[in-house]
Amino acid sequence: MTTRIFEVQDVRYCYERVVALDGASLTVPSGVRVALLGANGSGKSTLLRLLDGLYFAESGVVRFAGEPLTEARFEDESFSFDFRRRVGILFQNPDVQLFNPSVFDEVAFGPLQLRWPPEEIRKRVGAILDALHIAHLKDRPPHRLSGGEKKRVAIASVLVLDPQVLLLDEPTAALDPQSQGQMIDMISAWKDTGRTVVTATHDLHSVEDIADYCFVFEAGRVLAEGTPSDILQDVGLLRRTGLLHSHRHTHPSGEIHSHPHQHHDH
Amino acid sequence: MHIPDGYLSPSTCAALYAASAPFWYVSLRRLQRALRSRLIPLLSVFAAFSFVVMMFNMPLPGGTTGHAVGVSIASIVLGPWASILAISIALLIQAVFFGDGGITALGANCFNMAVAGSLAAYAIYRVISGNCSIGSRRRVVAAGLAGYLSINLSALLAAVEFGIQPLFFRDAGGAPLYAPYPLKVAVPAMMLGHLTVAGVAEAVLAAGLVAWLQRSHPSLLRATAPNAPETNGAAADGWPAIRPLLVGLSILLLVTPLGILAVGSAWGEWSPRDFADPAVRRQIAAVSLHQQPPSIVPAGLQRLSAIWTAPFPAYAPPFLRSASFGYLLSATFGAGLILLVAVGADRVFSGRRGSG
Amino acid sequence: MGSHGFLEGSIQGFLRALEHALESEELARRNGLLQSLDPRVKLIGTLGLVLAATTSRRLAVIAALFALACLLAACSRVPLRTLMFRTWAGALTFTGVIALPALFLTPGPLFWRLPLLGFPVTLTGLRTAAYLVSRVETAATLSMLLVLCTPWSHVLKALRVLRVPVVLVVILGMTYRYILLMIAAAREMFESRRSRTVGRLDAGQRRRMAVSAAGVLLSRTMQLSGDVYLAMQARGFRGDVYVLDEFRMDGRNWVWLALLIALGGAAVWAGRS
């Protein structure tokens, strides 16, 4: 029996005078990998922050494991610690979450704030650095890391807490192809591991590998939902929401034109 | 203006650390209460901003470039307490990591720039801008003046700190141990560069940024303008009233070099030395209905004239080539001081209160 | 200075700062004497020696401290060239300009008359200038050594031994990290403006360009601070920060601490008049 880890009902959120979410609703079952698809500005990043209890909805409700997430609820330290350990978020811009002087300090930050014992921290940090093959970067300051390395350090700093839920905001953005591939592999590997993954993305090429279910966003609302193959076949929907990939290209026959297409050949 | 190690005696350094410490303590307490967990990211990032801005070469009128400190814009956007800490943090990193400014002199630098600079800039900005609207031109002027005057205040404090060193700290043979120049040399020498370059750079940065913020992020000016109306509405500014005063002052400033043309000295403004100089004696007689001045300097004059050796003897700071330029400078500084006092008095007596 | 002088000047400043940061990281990783000591020992030792240089009233003592600094530098594989250009040259020009007039202006017994110009150099003037220059150079060398031979994050954590509050240590670490990020951003902005500007700009345009660069930086600053705050909260931060205590004092470090304190103390004692 799958429980519902997140329930979003009719949620509204505004930044100053710009409406980011306008009555969005969705449900995320536990242990499933979900993708939030939408063009930039469609509200998916905002929703992730609401799911992580960083922003709170102006109207509507966001529930985590049945419990509504409100500012008052987070005042309770034990709830807050428990939530922060169980849910991890990866921001689009890694510079924002690499604010410690060295890689080791960065990965140790979460466990330190959650008051784990020092020996435990040292062990776990060492283990995760090894697992992600960044142990050699342990004492490096963040400004001397490449884009791919920064992403891996950011992931390490989240995974060290061993969260059950992962919220990823455009994880492959601004990465070189090799790093992108590694990232997609990692999310693929989380299938059926019991981990819930919510990925916000506009990259249709990888969505079948990283998600079992999709929600399509437009103008702050969920327009459609379905399995990746269903969504990818709905060309009209994709065009409407600006997700379509269409540019001039050359066919092997020599013909040059532009039309919606996918790049896989098998 | 970043004082290195070795210019100030250990006791001066200790005294200035002791003077800065209560401000650091109070700022930290207030900010922890007000910002709570937001304190750390806000201060860190703003300190980084002011550090980087200190590295900008600001283009100034006349074709020169200068460096601003950013203390006035920090006070205007964040308020004086956060500014005190943010600038102190930037100064610490400059001193320790980049070697710009001394470690023992850090207390002095923080006191002059972070503490005095922030408080002065905030006070001047608040007083001059009053309750005018966020988008009003008056705020831009207030910011420019706040920047100019606060930097010059910091420079003056540094100059005084330098100037008193030879007074108190000499070795057995009489050689000054630390900064070697007395007040009457240190003050004009320091003030020259700040009146003309550094102060202007700070004013350009502060005024320019406030104007920029008015257009793009007016909400950032809210923190120090709690009672300001949003729109650029009625002429409740009071700005038209100040304008003629400022115009008149500017004209006076430009015209002061004409004073040099008035040959000879003003009546009554003679120094004891003049009584001994035959040429001056003839002049005095000529303007005093041909009465000969006494040959012995009056005792009272002798005693009193030694008490206050004006920092700007004969209005012209040394190291200058042009007398009229020196005149103009002294006038600007004098006017600035007078403006500051006048504005302060206005606030005290007018009964108009902004909050804070 | 040309119409782009202010852009060039600023860009050069950024590059120098970035180079300095890079170089100090490289030197801190070398296998030398200072690098091997506990950062707290270095911090206390350096402060003690700088204090001794500032309090001393005897030129000979200050000179000895300077020699000690150079010796420590040599043992820590810090190249002379680095010291010369990073520290000595800058301090010498700045302080030299200030100290020069003191040679002639300080009243006292005549030492020498400058040929041609005939300016009198007094003995007291010479001593004063010597005090100023030697103190500045010694203090600057010692503090530069501390920073060149220790990773910045360790310097900060060492500050806690001086009872600096944790919140300040964390702020300093974050500030340094974001300084480097912002220098990179500012440099990009300035370089792109330089490449897009053809021909001369008038004074007003130049000022507007500089101010708008500062403005963009400021708005990015506020944005960044908000985002970093969210990222900190997402990992459990609630207002109090905790740092990992990773330094261990061993016998060797105690010996060096004692040695440095003794040297500082001896210098203070020898330097009193």
C-alpha cells in the first residue's frame, strides 16, 4: 500500500507582485520518482521550495506524510530536525548551497546542525565523499571546483543525511554532458529503492529515465499528469507549455527543416 | 585611509579597540534579536559586497578615479548597526587576508570607518531626507552628502589619531616613535585627499546607488525610511526651501578665492609675529588712522594666540601649489561642517521627528 | 588615464586579489615549518610577535624580529620574491612616502645635508623614519606569513581560541567565500562592458557605468543572501551554528607555542626603554 508522502491542494504563492503558483494541486506517492515538467517561470521551483518547508503557501495546503506544513509547525525543534533529515533539496545554482570554506565543512554542515556526535559525523562524511568519488576534494574551497564537482559536493552534502525524500531543482542544468550523464544515472538508480524523488526539469530527453510519473506545469498550475510515455506523445500539450524541442536540423537524406522531434534513435 | 601597523602606539590601538568593542557588542545583540537566523547570510554577503565595492575605481569629476568604502550605502540599505558589523568584517578580511591595513590598527580602522562612518552617514541621511517619498530627488542628495561627510569624518578621526602620536610618544632622544607629524600637518595632509578624492568617490557611489535603487529596487530603501510615502507626490518635501540655500552656498564657495585678491590682512587679525615685522607694521599703521602699533606684543595676545593653532594656518594647507585651490578646499570643508551643525540643530529644535 | 582607465584599474585589482587568494592556498599546502604547526599556535605566536614589534622602543629589537620573520619564511618555503612583491614593496612605497618628509622636518641635531638641494636630514628624523618603516615591514611580514602558510578556514577556526564568538567565525568564512564569487562576477561584468565600449565615454557615462555595475552587484547580493539563507535552513540551520573541532595539540606544538611566546616576551622586555 503506497502512502501519499506529499499532498498539495490548491496552493497559491506570490513573490512581491508576481504570482508564481495559482491554485496548483498534486499528490506524490511514497517511493515513486516524479517529474515536474514545465518551462522556466511555470512555478515548479517554487513548488519544490514549498514542499521543503522553505516557503509557506498563502492559501491552500501542503501536507507531508499527512501533516500540514506551516511556519508554526517548524518552530518545533524536534519536528524541524526530523523533517530536515528526511527531506533534502538540491538547488539549481550550486554556489547558493556551497557556503562553507571547504568541501569537508560543507558536507559536515547538515549533520553538525542536526547535532550528530563528532565521530559519527567524521565517519559519515568520509563515507559519502568516497561513494561520490570526491574524497580528493576534501580540503578544497568551493571557488576552486568545476561545475560538475560543485554539483557532486552539493549532492554529497544532502545525501550525507540519508534522506528518504529528494527534491531536485533542474539537476542537469549548466552541466557538461559527462556530468549530466552521471547525474541521470544516479537518479535512475534510485528507482524502486524506497526513496521518493521529485525532479523539476524542462529536459524531455531524460525524463523517461528519471521519473515514473509526470506533472506538467503552466502558469502556476498543473495542466496535465501521466506517465512519461503518455506525456511525451501528447505533442499538442508539449507545444502549448513550451516544452517542445524544435529547431532546424539536417536529415540523413540531406533535407533541412524544423519540426518537433526527439533525439533518441532507439 | 586604512591605517597600517606601526603608525599608532599600542596604547592608542588598545584604546580604539576598546572604543569599538561596545559598538560591536551592541550591534551583534540588536541584529541577533532583529534578524535571528537571517543574520549570518545577510551580513556575510553584504560584507563581501562592500569588500568588492572598495576595489572599484570610481570615475570622478575632473578625470581622476578614487576608491569608495561603501559605508554610506551600507548604512542606507541595512541601517547603522548592520553596517557597523558588515564594514568591520570587510575591514578585518582586508587587513588579515589581503594585508591592507594593520592588525593592531584594526580597532582604529573599524572605529573610524565602520563605527563613526556608519553612524554619521545614517544620521546625515535621515536628517536631510526627512520623511520625503522613497523616489524623491532629495534622498539622492542626502545620500551623496552622507557619503561625503562621513568619509571626511573618518579621515579627520584618523588624522587626529596620527597627529597626537608625536605629542605623547617619543623615544629617549626625542624622536617620535610612531606617526611623526603633529596635528597641524597631519590634519590638512589627510583631509586633502579625502576632501577632493575619496569623499567624492563615496558621494558618487552613495548618490548613484540610491538613484539606481529608486528605479529598480525601491523596497531596499525601506529599511531606513519607515515613514516615507511610496509615491513621488506632493511638494511636501521641503526640498524647494533648501535649494536656494544650497545654491547660495555654492556661489559663495566659488567666489572665496576672491578673498585672496584683497591684499593685506583683515583688520584685527594679526598674529604676534606681525608686530615685529616692519613691513606689516607699516600696513597696520596705514589702516589704523596712522597710529603706530605697540612695539612690544601685548601679553594677552601672546598668551591666547598660542592656544589654538588652527589646523589650517592662513587657510592654506601645506603641500599645495595653488593658493586659491587651498582656499576653496578650506571653504568646502568649513561649509560642510557648518551644514552638518545646522542640520543637526534643525532636527533638535524643529520638533519634526522621524522614527529611530 | 584613458576613458576605460577605471574599468582597467578595477579589473586589475580583481585579478590581483584572485591571484593572491590562489597563491596563498598553494603556499599553505607546501611542506614547510609553519605549515606543519597547529593554526592556534601560529595565531597566538604571530600576534605576540606583531605586538612586540609595535611596542618596542629599540630599533635593534625590531630589526631582530624582522630577521626572525624572514627566517620563518625561509623554513616554510615561502619564496623571497613573494614576500618582496606582496608585502615589502607595497608597504615601503606607501610608508616611504609618508616617512620621507619626516627625515627633513623633524627638529633635532643635524645628521647630513642633502647635496644640491641642501635639505637638512636630522638624526631624530632618521630614527623616526626608521621606526615607522621597520615596524610596518615587520608587522606586515609576520601577518602575511600567518595567512600564506595556513588555510583560511583554519585561521578562522583558530580565532575561537581567542574567544571570538562562533557566529562571527562562521560569518567570516562565508564572507571570504562570497568575496571570491563576487570578484569573479564583478570582473565578468567589467570585462564585458569593456569589450562592448567603443570610443571615448564622457565623464557622466563613465560614472553611470561604474554605479550601475555596483547596483547590479548589490541586487545580486541581496538575492544571494536570500537564497543562501534558504539553503542553510534546508540543512537544519535554525540560528545557532556549530563547527567541528578538529585541531589537536601535541608535544611539538606545545614546544613551538612556548618558544614563540618566549621570543615575543623577550622582545617586549628588550624593547622597553
